Amino acid sequence: MERPVATPHRNESRPPPAAMAAVARRRRSASLTGLISLGYIGAAMRRRAWVWLGATLAGLVISLGLFIVAPPAYQAQTSVLITNDSTADPELQMQGDVELAENTQVAQAAMVALADAGKPSSAHGIGGFAASYSATAVSDRILQITARASSSDEAVAEADAVTRAFLRFRAYTLRSGQELAVAAIAPLVKQRTKEFDALSTLLAKVEADPPSAARTASLKQLRKKYRQEGTALGALTYTLQNYPVVTTTEIQGTQILDGAAPVPPSRKHLAVLNGIAGLCSGFGLGVIIVAIGAVLSDRPRKREDIARALGARVRSVGRPRLLGRLPLGGPLGYFRGRTARRLADQLRDAIPPGRQSALTVVAADDVRGTSAALASLATLCAEQGQRVVLADLSGRARAARLLGARGPGVHQVQAGEAQLVVAVPDPGNPVPTGPFTTDHSAGPGERPAGGSVGSSPRASTDVIDACRSADLVLSLATVDPATGAEHLATWATDAAVVITAGRSDLTTIHSIGELIKVAGLRLAFGVLAKADKADESFGFASSQVGWRQPSRV
């Protein structure tokens, strides 16, 4: 068997100059504008819908769980009809009543009353009890008190205790204000009465004097002052006499309008509100996670970016679907799917022409999917009458197991209606050598100088014999920068790389491409699995631009 010659691929053609110029312009534009846009974030949201959908569902479950574990407190309400001073601003007076009801002294008095009645509150301390109820001015005469507790009976008892404590405290406050006002006004009325009596005596004395111009002027001033003092004294006297009446009216006119009664809890309404809040919170968290992951990710998804890193053209197909139940047809059902067949058709274009061909397929990240596609390709070629050898160099022998081969060695397997040979190297050898020589002195179509095709001392006789009689040698491999890819040159002359969008970073892709080229293999192209449908890039690499890490804004 002669070493295949690296000739230009029959299905590859260089893109037209206009297309290459457009690619170069788009690369330069990408280096300036970056990869982040609303479309980019939208594509990430579609790809990772399971993340934000899962976060949304988790938020709903957590909110409903909290609603069940820690249900909202029971409520009870009572209304008080307030009588205030008609001469003052009613809104200001109602605001004062609200502050009185929420005073800590009212809360303490209510707690004492509950304890005396044998119904202590479950709230911790005065502060906790004061926070468990609230007062609201429904109108300029109605005050509503709402109490919250762990049970309906406790809420009713607390609402009633708070209301009665408020009425007592308000009456005490009004009486205290009355006493202070009376104590301040009574001395003032007594003093003003003395001054008014003295002014009356003086006015009577002046009126008894003989008529004169001075008498007339003095009478005018005294009468004016007499009227002013009389008005002020009358107002003070009226206030002193009427203040107790007004206070009594405010106290007696204030009464409980509606007794404390439980508020029917709208459990369904609260559950719906909690569910909506949980959905919104989970959805927002999921969107933030996906957006941040998309912005910070250095794993490319566009053919153009991957081609620039790989240094070769990049095609694209969907992702092989390998999970789920086995369809009819035995183990081959794993790679009989439409997506795997599309990937196999793409890899088939990378097979070099000639009577005896060899191709290495490098799995950059998804060994499982690449194994299925390569096994499908080997089966298709065998069914068309070719003698095919499949060498599984990935170290996991996934392709070999799919075809029914177990353990290292050379196996004759039945794949559908065809037979093919599966070679599995010793798992202890990370760089298994193939049956071909790496001597490039031989010309096209000639046997290489210095030995036969199986002159490698590390290639087993079974592998050499199988490859000597084969029309096509396919090998599945992975590239490790620590060991290099030189051993792949003993298995094939051409290589293709299978990359999954969003799984390998740019540095890894670039390293794989360079290691394949350093090994002396012709890198036909790369195949991008799970490509975005919205990707409109050509997938060509421009040697004029070269590889560089795309900037992100």
C-alpha cells in the first residue's frame, strides 16, 4: 500500500476575490465593533433557553413553597368613629390620631390588657407587637385599625385590645391637654379681668369730667381700648368655660364603629401574586445569567471566527443527537440519524482522491458525536463496496463500540449489510503509530524510499495487513498539545476537525489547527456542529488578516 499523496481536494474551491474581500472587511469591522449585540444576546437566549426556563420554574416553585411553608398572617380589622374639634383642620387631627394609635404606649397597654385577659400576644416585645398592627385614616372621621397574627382569634383579640387602648390613651391625652390649657388660661383671665375693671373705672372718671377738647380726645382713646380689652377678655372667658365641654364632646363622641372582625384571607389571590413574583424573579435571574455568560464567554460560535482561529475553511451542520432510546436496527441506530448522516456527508468530502485514501478526523470537543458520524461514514463507504479500515485513536473507543468491536486489536465487524475492519490501539499508548511511513522523499504514486508501507516498528502486523488491502483508512483522534499530533501523519495525509459551537475556546481551536499543520497533514476543513441558524458568515480564513482573538466591547 502506497502512502496517499496530498493533492488539492476535488470538492474544495477557493472563494472568489470579491467574497474574500467582503470577508476581510467584515473581519476588520468585527475587530472594531466586537461580538456583543442584541442579536448576539438573543441567540444566546435561544440556545440556552433551558437555563432561563429552569430559573423561571425554580422561582415559581420557591415562591409557592414559601407560601405553603410560611403562609401570610391572619388579619382582623376594626373601625373607630372619631369626633374632633370642628374649628381645626380635620386632616391634621386625623393624622394625629393615627400617630396616637401607633404609639408604643398604646401597644404596651394593649399587651397588658391581653395578658390580663389570658390571651398573650405571640409577638416578641413591644416593638414586634407595634409592628403587627397598623392604623389608617379612611376618612376625616373614620380610623381603621388592622392587626396581624398567626391565627384568626388572636388577630381579633389584638385588634380589639389595640382599639380600646387607643380610645383610653386618646381620652387621657385630651384631658391632659384640657388641664394644661385651663391651668394656663385661668390666671390670664383673672389678670385681664383686673385690668378691664381698672380701665372701666378710669373711663367712668373721665366721662364725669367737664367737657373739653382734652376730655374728648381721652374718651376716644379709652373707649377704643375698652372695646379691645373687652373682646379679648370675652374670648378668654369663653375658651375657659367651653374647653371642658369641647373635650368631653371629643371623648364621648369617639366610639367603636365596627367591632373587631377577621378579614377573609384571599389565599388564591395571594398565591397568584406570589407565583407571579417568583416567575418574574426567576426569569430575571435566568436572563442575567445567560447574558453575563454570553458576554464573558470566549468560546466562538460563528464560522468566521472559528475559521480565523483554525486557519482553514469551516463548514457547519447540526449537532448529532445521540441521547434517547435506541431505534430499531441495533447499535447502528445511534448514528443513523439525519444530523449524524449530514456530518458524515461533510466528512466524506474531506477524503482525498485516489485508489487508496486515508483521512484523520480530529474531535475538538464532542468525541461522542464525532464517533457516531465517523462510524456512519465508514458504514456508508463499506456498503458502496469499499474496503474500509476504521482506527479509533481517541482513547475511548466510542466509534469501535458503536460498530460492535470490544477491546484493543483488529476486529472484523458486520455493519448493516457490509463488513469493515475496526482497529483499536493499546489504551496505554497515547500516541499510537500507524501503518504509513513519514518519509516524504517518494514521489506521487511511488512506494516511499527506505522500506515498505508498514516499516514503522510500532505498527502491529495485523494493522499493516489490514491497511495494505484497504481502499480507505479512516481514523478518529483527539489532539493534546502535551503530546502533539506527529503520530497522526502515520495514519493519513489529510485531516478534518469537528468542532462544537460554544464549547472550545479560540486558543484551543488555534492550537489544534497549528499542531495538525506542524505534523505535515493537510487540513482540509473544519466542520462546526450545533451552528447557529442566524450565522451568515462565509467560514473562510483569510491569510492576509491572520488569526487574532476577537475584541469584545
